[in-house]
Amino acid sequence: MNTVVNFNGLNLEVLEFDDTWALSNRQVADGFGVSEEAIRQQKSRGEYKYGIHFFTERVKHDGMGGVTICHGGVDTQEMTFWTKKGVITLGFKLRETPQTIAFRDWASDFILKSSDIISKSNPYLDKLVDNMGILNEKIDKLQAKNSALAGELIEASRKYTAALERENALLRRDAEGAGQLLKKSTKLSEAERDEVARLYESGLSQAQICRRLGRSDTAVRNAIRSRSLGSASGLFRGAL
């Protein structure tokens, strides 16, 4: 696994190697601030052991400054990698400068761990992450819009229900009024005519009888006339 680690503003592509890490020949040279040729000359002295201080791999350049280890295939080249132990040993063999000392100390202290790693950029993965972020943002907006629409729907339903209840109340009132009007204008039954006569003979006026029985003036007057109860003066009295 390749990861990118920052050392004094220099991004180093670190390779996991056994239980530790390794750097390419070029990046070791960059870290120490020397040429690759100086590193190759050190290696040629025979003081460094393969598999302990360095190793070689067939690699393929990714076009973005990084490399990928390939075990065969076309368009590959052999590259030298230095282990942590090899980098530290080189640091004691090279001519000491503030940078070589600093890089040697960094190599001695550095342990590959997640808090030190800056993940190597993958344009396809970055694009996917960006798209997921955009998608999540759109989902959040849709959920907020749906919540607002649900609230509006509930409020509209409440108002519609209230309007229906008011309309039903008006219809019931109109129906009751129509029933009362129908009752007042309906022809009196025999029992009702008897009651009109009794009340009229007891001294109640026509208007009082209408209010008590809930019948129209015309119906009460006709009942009085049908019983020959209404003299001219009586009818006049009943109208008051």
C-alpha cells in the first residue's frame, strides 16, 4: 500500500515493507537534499545488504509522480527502494548537513501510522466522494422540502376540515329553519285545532297562540274561523 507522508513540505510516497516502511531511491535523495547519483555511489560501496537496507522491484509510473509495484508486465522498470534501516544508515554515511541530519532524525523517529499519513490522491475516488457529497446534499434538501410540504398538507387538511364543519353547521341550521317553516305553514291537525280553540277561549290572543304552538298566523286564524270563534272584535283582539 502506498501512502504520502509530509516531511518539511516534501511529499514522500511511502511503501509499506514487512513491519516497517521503504522509500524509493529518488525520494531518499530528495529527503537528504542530495542527487540520486550520490545515493547510488553509497550503494555501490558494498556496505549495504539486500533485503535489509534496500531491495529492488519492477514498478510502473502512474503519471502523477507516483509508482506502482508490478510483478512483471510491459512498461515497467526496476527501481531501488531503501528500508527504514537503510535510510538511517545512509544518513550516517553522507556528508552531514542540516538537511541530512534532519532527514536522518525523521527516519529514525517515523513510524507509519494513520495520524501521519496523507492518503495518496485517487482522482476517480475523489470524484466519487464529491458526487456522494453532492447526492447527500440533494437528499437533505429533498427531505427538508418534503417535511415542509407535509406540514403544508396537514395545515391545508385542517383548514379544509374546519370549512366542511362550518358548511355542515350552516346546512343543518338551514334544514332546521326549513323544517320549522314547513311546520308553521302545514295544515293543522284536528287535535291542534282543538288546542287552538281551547287557548283562544281561555283568553289568549292569536299571536300568543302562534308563539305557544309554533304555528303560522294564517294556520291559527283559519282554525279560529273554522270553529266560528272569531267575531269581528275577537279577530281584532287576536291580531294584537
